[in-house]
Amino acid sequence: MVIVAVALVLCAVLGVFVLFSRDRKSGPAKTLHSNANNNKASKIYSKAEVFFHNKRTDCWIIIKNKVYDVTSYVEEHPGGDAILAHAGDDSTEGFYGPQHATRVFDMIDDFYVGDLEQ
């Protein structure tokens, strides 16, 4: 009976050790992934760089000094080609216009590529 109890305790300790060592192995990977997102966020673009992305097939916009690549959204835009009116330029005023539902404010983060140079 004592041998069974000792074996159970050893198995429990070994199980805990294995679980913690897995967390340690996946921990840095999570941190690296997070750092990759931070590097993306730290990219700085000049207005001239953004200006060259002014086509339906390559469409970037500026909203409140942040740069967004909305190329993949151009065809889905409910307002049609209105999104192209300020392609490669500042779209802040149009973005915050009354035509947009509040969900657009949550969606825009998916298209973020960097900040506008000050």
C-alpha cells in the first residue's frame, strides 16, 4: 500500500513538472509573437510613402495619423468606390462621418500597418 501511495505522489510531481516545463517552452514563443505585433506597430510612414498606395489594387488610408492598408476591403466596402476618394491620403473626416456604423471603428484595427511620420 505504501508503494502505491509513493508511486501516486511521484506521478503527481512528475505530471506537475511536465506541465510547468511545457508552459516555459510556450512562454517565450508567446512573447516573441507579441513583439512581432509591436514591431508592426512601430513602423513609420511619410505622407509621400502613403500617397503611392492610391489605387483600387493598392489602397492605403490615413486616419488620425495612423496608416491602414485597406486594399483587401475595397471591393467589400458598402459605400462602393467612396473609399477610394482619399486613397493614399487622409480619410479621417470621411471615416468619422455619419454614414459609418459603429462596427467600422472595431474593424479598422485589422488593417493597421503603422503610424504617420510627424
